[in-house]
Amino acid sequence: MNAPGGTLVRLSAALLLAGCANARPEQAMSVTAADGRLIPLDSITTAFTVGGLRVILRPNFATDVVAVNLYLLGGTRQLTTDTQGIEPLLLDVAAFGSAHYPADSSRTAWGRTGSHLAVETEADWTLYGFRGIKQEFDSSWNIFTDRLMHPALASGDVGVVRKKMLASIHRRHDNPDGFVSLLADSAAFSGHPYALDPDGTESSLTTLDSAALARYAATQIVTSRMLLVVVGSVSRMEVEAAVARTLAKLPAGNYHWTLPAPAPRRSSSVVFAVRPVATNYVRGWFQGPTASDPDYPAFRMATAWLSSRVSNAVREQRGLSYVARAPMIERGVTAGGIYVTTTSPQIVMTLIKAQFDSMRVLYGYSMRYFSEQSSWTITRRTARTPLRRISWLVRSSIAATTAKRRRRWRISAA
């Protein structure tokens, strides 16, 4: 769905960016170094390469927690209609056994570490990671990497994981929230790689077998597609040693990250689906800038502002919805949207359009408002859990690499 009058990104970009530039709360934050000293948060992150694999490390020795994310870059651009869902299928099947941890011994050894495995798909990458403690870092890392590098991929295990993934797809279609998201995505991103589903479809998963997974792993599990981010109680020396004895031995490949092309511009469209539910679910998307575009910060702030106004007009003032907001898809090519559940869609859509229209004029809003909103956004994205810090590091790193320009969030090269 296109926003009336075009994208919100042109909403006084200079004013919003000025608000961001004047608010640097992260400069006052600190983390604990290995010797117990508190040092500036903005000075401890390092980026380096081990055997061709790019690594971002942010140590923090205040606790024993270590969070590891390995990003397989490319996402839906690595897929075809027939291979949708192949990466989560491959990574989940690998948990059932690998060369050095065959069959049940893999899950038994993993259970002893107490670590939590993470496999998550996004449009621009697949995340493969774990959360653990420093005392079990080496043990967790060895199992984690062996599964990626030497998965057994037994046919029976593929069948078990495929069945679970198909059940998840069926649940999504049966759930109104999940189904309206599928409909909105199919309409908004038709003809673009983002229209492909990284979690797979019923038709694609049915045809993927052990041989297909093995072929994909041989060509796509390469270091040029990888970005490793580590946050927590671990030193650079430990990370370099761990990577050198495992992932650095993988083939380099010839992958090169670039931002995806914007989705084709088209007129607005509406898709309806009749379901026997008690309310109406509405979701729509409008295209935003790429992550490296100078207008990106303005678009983020404008979408957040729109969300606040939609919630206030629809939910707080009139009680017409339990949830009313303007979400933002944060990826290589961004998108903003609307989401609402309501029994009065005609009234609600009129109210939402009024919020779009009124945002064309910024009169009455001072610089202080945008400065405060910018401060809140930066603090929220940097001061919370290691997982939020990882996401912030990865997105800013990839966007800046593509733009070939200096990031405001500094990563010091080693």
C-alpha cells in the first residue's frame, strides 16, 4: 500500500536529521573491560578478519554471558521458488548430528553446555547463533561450527524437521495475524526477492531432500557470505583462535554483499480474504529508502511518529482497536506500514489517512520534540540486551559497507 502523497521520507528530513545529530546519549554509556574498568561503550568495539571471515566483537566482562550470531548474508536473493526454506531446514537438520557429534551425541553434548541455539530467517540474511556463558564458550562453539561445516543430513532427520516446518506454515495460515501478513507481503513485494519466503512454502519444503541440502551447503556455506558478531565476556584472542580452527577452513566462495534493488513502483492495491473471525485485520506497506540512503534516519523517525499518531487517534482517543500502529520493516530496502485490528474498518481507515495527510505539515512541533525522540531511539537500540546491540551493529555495519561512507556509530578497524 502506498502512502497518500508518496513516501514519508521527505517529511522535513533536514529537521529530523538535525535532531539525531544533536543527541548522542551513547557517548555517556560504558561497559566493563577484562580488568574491571568501566570504559566508553563507543570505544570498545573492533572489526577484524580471520581467514577471510569478517568479525565484529564487542566484549563486555560485566557478566559471564556470551552471545554469538553468524549471519549468512543474501537472504531471499539466494533463493528460488523451489528452494524457499532451505537454509532453516539445513541448519535445523544439522542439530540432529554432524561428523564429530553423530546422531544423539550432538544434542546430548549441546545440552551439557546449557547454551541456547538460535536459527532465524530474515529477508536479507539467515541468522545462526547461540547464547551461552564464557565457561562453555569453546564447547558450544565446537558443536555449533561442526553442525554448520559437517552436517550429517540423514533422510530421517530431514523428514522430522520438514514436518515441523510444514506444521508451522499451516499454523500461520490458520492464524489471522499471520495470514494477513502473508497477503500484505505478496501484494507489496510482488516481483521482488522479498516476495520469496525464507521460511519456505508447502510446495518448496516438500521437494527438498538430503541431496538438495548437501548441494546447497557445498556451494552456499562459504566465508564470503558470513559475518560473525560476538558480544559478551570473551576476548579477541579467544574469538580469533575459535574461528581460525573452524570456520576459517571453509571455502571462501565469491559472494559480495550489495543492497537489494528497490521494489518496483506500482499503484496501490487491495487484497481481501473472508474468514469467520470476530474482527477485521488490516495490514499495508509503503516503500521506504534503502538502508544506506541519507533519508533513512528521517524515514525511521517519521514512521515512529506516524505510529504514535495512529495509535493515539484510533486506540487511545476512540477505542476503535486494541492494536493500531505503523510498523517499519528494517532491512536493506525498508518499508513502513499500517496495522490495525478493528470492527469498524471504514472509520479507522479514514482516521489513518487523516494522520498521513496531517504529517505533511510540521507546524507546531519544535526541534526539542525530535531531539528527544532521537535520544530515545538511540538509547533503546544501544543500551539494552546484547541481542539488541548485535542487531544494531550488524545493520549499521552492512549499510555503511554498502554506502562506503563513514558511520556515525564508529567501529574501529584493527
